[in-house]
Amino acid sequence: MTNYPTETHRFANFDGTSLAWHELGQGRPVVLIHGYFSDAQTNWIRFGHAAAIAAKGFRVIMPDLRAHGQSDKPHDATAYPPDALTNDGHALIAHLGLTDYDLGGYSLGARTVARMLATGATPTKIVFSGMGLEGLVGAERRADHFRHILNNLGQHERGSPAWMAEAFLKTTGGDPIALLGIIDTFVSTPRETVTGFTQPAVVVNGVEDFDNGSAADLAELLPNGRLAEVPGGHMSSVTKPELGQAIADFLAG
């Protein structure tokens, strides 16, 4: 696979938070948003997904969410109002002057995509990955799970889901205080709003991933949605080349 150089840039958003984004490839813009505890490098670049998409003729734009990656990690609660990540996404689109683009996300990134669509974003194609219907319509369903992880670091039973999430947090160098703030930004998207996402859409999900509910139900509810199943669960599917290839094939189709 071609080794695409990655460029990193920064801009200041609505509240002065400095946000980073990374780019590789040339062509049609696609914005891809990573998951909670993760960053663009881990979610999209490390395992070749961005390169697979760029190889199809795309300019792959990958922000680091606030409190993640190379973006600022403020500890002040005022930095985490509801839909803060949504506003950051809109600000990046505006900053780059994108009008004809595609939009996708993994897990929290997919929920952010839904919120951006619900608040006026107009991409041509959309990608929901690591996401099921319940994760969009019930954003709070996993909030207590994540609060428990972050408030009890070092105390989780070895091998438990909480322990595995903490282990992942260590690999990405996450800031627990800032990440607790992110939970306050979660906003649900009603079913009737999801049915209004009429763009061509793909739901790319690990066959063992039920963390955010049913991906099949989400694909069925989307008027022009289809399901693409790939190997793995919520944590492991990101490491599989099939995930990036499924997204690349959909975007290029």
C-alpha cells in the first residue's frame, strides 16, 4: 500500500480551544471522526484505514476531538457543553471551506456525525462505524459505564471490559479529567431525526460488536443505508484491514 505522508494542522474553535486535524491523500474530501478514548492516529492512520481510503482518490481529513490526541484537553467544565463535539465538527468544515464532502465516524465519532447531520451538516455520503441504533437514540446508555471506568482507574478487575478500556486509555495517553468532561457533551438523536438522514449511508460494524446496540437496526432505519459487517468486536475491528476497505469501497462506489 502506498505510504501517504500525513500533515497535521490546528485551528481555534468557538471557545478558543485549539483543535488538531490530520490529513493524508488528495482528491474528494472525507472527514472521519474517531472514537472515545482514541485519536485520529489510533483509529484511522495506524492500521491503514486512511491510506486505503486515500488510495481510492480521497483527501482524508481526521480531527482529534477536544480532550483527545493533539487537541487541547481543558479541565474546565465550561469547555464541555452539550454538543460541543458537534460544534467542533461544524467549525472544522467551515474552517476548511468544505461544501462537497463525505462524513464518517467510529463510535463516539459516529454519534458526532449523527449530531452534525441533525444540526445542519450536508455531506454527500455518510459512514456510521462501531455504532448501533441504540447508541444514537440513547446517548446516555453508556455514560455511567465510562464514568465508572474513569472514576476508578487502577481498580478494575483484570480482563473485564472496564479493565480493557483502561488499558486502551493508557495506550493513547488519555487525560481522565478532560475525558470525564466529554461525557457531558453527549446528546441523543431521536429516531425520527435518524430517518431523515437520506444520504447514501453505510453502517460498518464488527460482527461481535454490540456495544452501541444493533448496527443492523440502524442500517434498516436509514432510508438509504446498508450494513457492512467486518471481523471483530468494538475494540478489535479497528485493527482489521476490512474496516478501512469497507469504508473505502462505499465511498468510491
